[in-house]
Amino acid sequence: PDTVYAAAASGGLWVSRDAGQRFEPAWPADLTQAMGAVATAPDGTVYAGTGEVNPGGGSITYEGTGLYASRDGGRTWRLLGLRDSGAIGAITIDPADPRRMFVAAAGSLYNAGGERGVYRTTDGGRTWQRVLAGANGFTGATEVLLDPRDRNRLYAVMWDHRREPDLRTYGGVGSGVYRSTDGGTTWQRLAGGL
């Protein structure tokens, strides 16, 4: 209960084992230091989603290299996939079945395409299925949440974002809040409230 993980946008992953009094690195120095999300499963597995998700207006933004897992508290890591996701903004683990997870992949800020949207795994990350795609090549997911009262109800935030030398686009036709009531198989864009 005293273990805390903190992901930094451009500073790697950190762990405290004494309730936040002291932190130490929990991420290899030779891997990308851009982090977008961290989550822990009931069995203690730590998941790290790489890439900066919330770009500043003019700052440099670093992309990640996918989703990673550690079974030993951050001492060693293995790549689970979504290597072309650009940035992972959220990792949601089903508390009743930790092999079932959802990941929000924002995509590259600079290039269209790639692995964008909401992805689901039911086998602990061995295989991934995109269950919510964006409206265009620059629409990605920045958030995905599972309703703790109903495992089949999920919410996701989709966001159009693109950076060009002379233009920054943050918003557009693909941006919005979506809901699924069947475990992520189908989604409805919400309007006028949840």
C-alpha cells in the first residue's frame, strides 16, 4: 500500500516504496523517457504507456515506443505492443479480470495514421484490437475509463490534434466524449451530457 508510481512527460517513470517520501527511477535510462500513463493491476503488474499526450502550444513533444509491462516493480520491462501509438494517455485495467485492459492511444502529433484510438486486450496484452477508431488520420484517444459499477460501461475522450510548421490544430470533427455499454464493442458519441 505504500508503493506509488509517477510518470513524467519527459522524465521517465519513478517509484516510491515509502508512501512518497523518497522516489527512485523505475525505468531504464536507454528507453524513451517520454511517459503518458502508468497503471498497476491487482496482481502487482505495472503498465507504462509511453509518449507525451498533452502537447504544449509551442514546446517540443516527444513520441513514445508503445506499452510496456513489469512484473517486478519496475526493475525489468517488456514491450507489449502498440509501438506506433505515438503517445498513450490512459491505461484502464478491469479489476475483475486483469487480463482485460483498455488503452487510449493519441497518435503522433506530426504525422497522420498509426495506432490511434481505443484498444482492448483480453489476454493480458498478447493481442490488441482497436475498438474505437478516430474520424480522421489525426484523431486519437487521450482517455479511457471503466465504470467501476458496470464493467461493460466505458467512456473515452477522442481528440483531433496536429502540429505543422505554421499551424497548430487542437480540436476538430473527431473530438468528443464517447460511451460504450457493451464492453467496448460499440461506441456512441455523447451530446448534451453523459
